[in-house]
Amino acid sequence: MNLNLLPGFSRSMAIAKVVKLLMVSGSVIVLDQISKMIILRSMPMFEIFPVIPGFFNITHIHNPGGAFGFMAGQGPEIRSLLFLAMSSLAAVTIVYFYLRTPAAYSWLSTALLLIFGGAIGNMIDRFRFGEVVDFLDFYAGGYHWPAFNMADSGITVGMTILVVHLLFNKMPE
């Protein structure tokens, strides 16, 4: 990577940004892929393991669509092409903004890296399986939150931090 592409950053600051990208996003990707590997190897599809009865299960499912099953009913070729293209565009855009985020905006840069790591984690599933492995299943009575995974958690936490920055006008100029 040409570190001269980071205007306004010294070489050591640019290296620190790349290291942070690898550490934060890499952690999300590794945790996501390891947790999915454990599920794939230890639980048959649709098996349910109650963790906190009435609130939380580990449930092995695959989501062919996007968030909340978006486009799950479309053909696999259309879904794969669309989601891989969208994920790739989002990943490049996120890295672009991350590399230009001033060091003083540590929470904002971390948010972008959590989103990036989650996007890559789910993109890996789409390349490997054509769908995303989900297993975290929260519910209360008859109310179910759609099952999700560690990549989705990284995206959600990152988006929450990003929205807080937007709402409180804490964005860099």
C-alpha cells in the first residue's frame, strides 16, 4: 500500500492507521469466521440450542438475502451479483473514509472499521456459500429478532457509533 495516499499523515501515522485497520477489522472477521465455522461443524441446519430459555438460542440458519432477509426470494444469481457488488462498493467506500478520518476521531474511525470488518465477514460467506450463516437468535415470547452473526454485530455497533457522531455533529470537516 502506498502510504503517500494518506494526505496530511506522517509515515508513522499512516502505518498506525493501517495497523488499526488490520487489528479492528481483522478481529471482527476472525471472530465472525471462527464462530461460523464452529456452528457449521457442530450443528445441523435448523438445530436450536437454548442458551437462555425464553430469550436467546443458538440456531443454525442460512440467510440467502440481505439484512432481515431482504431479497431472499430473488434468484441466487441476482442476489449473489447484487450483494457482492454492493458489499465491495461499501468496503472500498468505508476504507476511503477511514483513511481520511483524522486521528482525533478515534471512535468514528473505529466505527468505520467495525462496519468494514462485518461487511468483509459476510462477503466471505457469500463467496463461499452464496448466503450468510446466522446463528444468534434473540426473542421474547412470540417476538423474534431476525437471527444474525458476529459480522452483523460489528456492523450494528459501528453504525450505532456512526449515527451518534452524525446526530451530535461530531463529524470531521
